[in-house]
Amino acid sequence: MAKAREIDHKLDGTEHLNIYSRAQTDLGKALSHFAHTPFCHKEFGNFASMEGFWYWLTRQDESLRHLHGWEAKERGRDLPEVKKWHPERFRQVIMEGNDAKFQRHPEILQALGKTSMRLEHYYVQRYGKDTKVQHAKDSEWLLAYFEGVRQKLNPEADMFHSEKIERRLKAAQVEPDQLSMF
């Protein structure tokens, strides 16, 4: 198993852009699902944040429509899951929500298009003088989505996560001649 690459959180905004509610950059904070960035999803309606939308999809509790930040996460975690989604469909709906967020907040999309550095999603945990960087689980697909959105505005931007996913998919493909038993 490959070791996760080391990230220096002090380089957030200069070497990479951390998409995180406590990022060093305004753009990183705005791209975070915690951000209070109201939007209207074409199928599911109005939400105050992507975090509230994320939990609403599986909890179906109307209070989540109006929440953002930690309040949305804590409320969502406290509610029982009442709807299951196929993972690919869930990801598609989340990407649609982010598209709606960009439509409502074009300044965030424009700022994303002006960046070229690698996108990341990690948490910075502080223990006194010590700091630990923890990569967010299962965020690669979301980072690849943001890269794809950005590439339309900035073809020269870093596509690390998209390329990594593409390499993994190619490696997983079985060659036609490998299907034969003889």
C-alpha cells in the first residue's frame, strides 16, 4: 500500500490549495462544503450549504436545508439515515449541487479558474506545538470534479487527482486477451 504523500500545511495558498473550512485562503474556505453559500439544486430545491445538502440527501430532514458549517454536520450525524444512494448517483448529485453553487456564486468559480496549483482536501489538527495533517477520506473524486470544472477556465491548471483516477482505472481494466481461459 502506497504511503500518503506528505503535505506541508504552511504552503496552503502557495504550493497547493486546501479545500477546507479552516483553509489559509478565502477560496479554499469558499469551496468547502461548510461554507454558507446558498444555492438551488435543480431537482431538490434550496439549501444554505453543500454540507446541509450532503446530509439532507440521506437523512431527508428539512432542517438541514437551512444549516451550514459544523451545525449542518453535527445535525446530519445525529439523524438516522433514511435513504440509500448508489455511490455513483450520490456523487453525481453532489456535483450537480456544486454546479448550482457555482451558478449562484460565480465569483467563487472565477477565483477557482484563476488558480493553477494542486487542489487538496485535508484537515490540520493541532496538539499543543505539534501539528498533524490528515487527508480527508474518499475526497479524490470531489477534487477531480473541482479540477474538471477549473480546467474549462484554465487548461493549464494542475490535474493531479483526475490523472491519478484515470491511471487507476486504466490499470484496473482487463485486456480482451486476458478474458480467455486458454
